[in-house]
Amino acid sequence: MSKLIETIDLVTNFYTHEGVVKALDKVSLCVDHGCTFGLVGESGCGKSVTVRSMMRIIQEPGKIDGGKVLFYPGNNGSETAIDLLQQSEATMKALRGDKISMIFQEPNSALNPIMSIGEQVAESFLFHRKKEMSQQILMDMDASISKANPLKSILKALYRLAATRPEALILKLFSKTPLLKSWENRLHKEAMRRAVEIIAKLSIPHAQDIARRYPHNLSGGMKQRIVIAIALACNPLLLIADEATSNLDVTIQAQILDLLKDLKQKVISSVLLITHDLGIVAETCDRVGVMYAGNLCEVADVKDLFSEPRHPYTRALLNAVPRFAHEGELESIEGNVPNLVNPPSGCRFHPRCRDAKSICKDAFPESTKVGNNHQVACFLYTEKSREKS
């Protein structure tokens, strides 16, 4: 598979009154075209900060202080990439919602309570697909306007100018006239048609009726489907799902996950799934990265990670998951998640690690290849590799 997006030594800090929160410390991960990549870890480990840094939507007092986010929009193995951290905000606005879309954890915060569902889905088309819709409208006019009608031909010429050169001076002169208002109405009507179409594609019954409703009229599961519809409106290359099912009941959660699986095969190139639920990861992901306290501990194919976890933190997480035939108390990870204003020196997991060595307190281990497509940041494996060499 070819790369779609990767972070290289990504560093993000939050400058608070209590001190600098070192949220991400040189995080490097890669998502390939056609891959579902799961990012797991405890609450506060940096999962959401990672994807928000990738999309450059970190809010104050956060700041991206280092690294690269390379985006490979081509799917032909080309190494041509753009560093998203070096792009203008205008370029990022064009990418967000078009090439890269995000489903947020809480649909109520993602939906505008005073706009209809259809209008909110249509916004994506109006922002990212205006040129495409304009061409479609002009083609429809070509088929309906007679060449012998000079008035409609002039109208069409004005519409064509609005579609290709919206900044033209003549359009500013006509901006308050019914002629151009009619053009805007045509665009809005086409965007609403597409909005209803994509709502229907998500197996939402009575899509036309749903498009006229408002968020407060819908259930939690239906709202999440609408958020997915907004994210998928422009067929993104990468869909980021940030705890997209965590607030839903188990039945609706299963439906949303099945929907994402189906959409990935038909519409999306790749999915980056943020979750703390290892069961969801096992069921839906191809590869998985495990985070702890702002560091990426381990990355592997999902089957390898579950069958042969290498990092002590990954093993501890898996041992804490309830099993059907389990008897007695579940294992727990001793200690507490560190304060990232003053994180532990060296490997941030070493105060809680049963396998910690003296070197773990002094330095952070580099990511080491321990198998086919399997990498782990742990001195247990760097020492073993030195012994073999």
C-alpha cells in the first residue's frame, strides 16, 4: 500500500498557567491508502490531540511546536507530498471537509441547532463543490434553453460568468438583482438535492423529510449518521472518527461501525479511528497504534498486536480487558497517568512498568522493528537487537 498521511516527530504543547503541558512528544505514525488505522490508549494520552494537530485545529493555548504532517493525495505510489503544517489557512480550509473529514465525539456540538439538517449537509457542497455544481446547472440549461431565445442566452452567459469568475466586476454590479439571486437559488437547490441523496445513501429512511428537520428532532444515533453524512459529502480520502460511537448504546454503535465499514469499501480511501475500546479495534481495524502519555508505544497489524503484544503497556492494556471465561479479579495497571506538565524522564511509562530498567529512567527508546510491520518503542527490544548484532 502507498502512504496517505504520516506524522514525523510531531510535537504539540499547551501553554497553561500551571505550566507547559507536553501533550505530544515526537509522535510518528503512518496511515496508508485503503487502511483502517486504530489509535488507542487511555483518556488524556493524546489521541485527539494527534488528529487535531494533523488537521491544524488545535485551539488556544495549544501550539504545534515541531514535526511534519505529510499528506500524499495521489494513490499511485508517488512520493509527492505536502506538509500540512507549512500550508496557508486558506489551503487547509479547502482540504478540511474535502480531502480530509472528521467525525467528532459529540454530534450535538458538531450540529448547528438553528439550521435544518439538509442545510448543514448542503454547506459542504456549497463550500467544496460549487464549481462542479455550477457546471451541472449549466449543462442542464444547455439542454433546456433554445438558441433562438436571446434573453435566456444572455442569462446563461451571466450564469457562466458567475460559475467561472465570481469575482468579476460586472457580477458585483448585478449582485443585488433578481438575475443573480436566481443563480444562487439554483446552486442552493442543487446542493439540497445532493444533501438528500447522501442522507438516503446512509440508509436513513424518509431522507427528504429528515432534511427538513432540525437536530433536536433526531435521536443520538440519527444525529451521528447526519454528522457522518456531512463528513462524507465530498468523498474524502481520509475520514477521521474521533470516538464517534462512544456515547451511543451498543446496538446503535454496531450499526454505525457497520456503516463505516461499508462506506470505506465504497466511498472513502482510509479511516483513522480514535477509540479506547479494544473490541472495536479488533473488529474494524487493519493496523493499530497504542499511545501512552503523549508517546506512541507500539504500531502493528491488528492481528499481530492482539496475538503478540510487545510493549509492556500494550500487554497491560490487553490483560485488563474482561474475557468470557475469565475468573477472579481483572489485572490493573499500577500507579497513575503522569502529569504532562512534569512528565517522567526517559520512557514516560517506566514508573508503572514491571519490566523497567535503569536506562528507562534516563532516555526515551527509539522505535524498533520487531517483526513484519511491527514496531515498538521499548528498551527491552533495543537491548535484544544489540545482543544479536
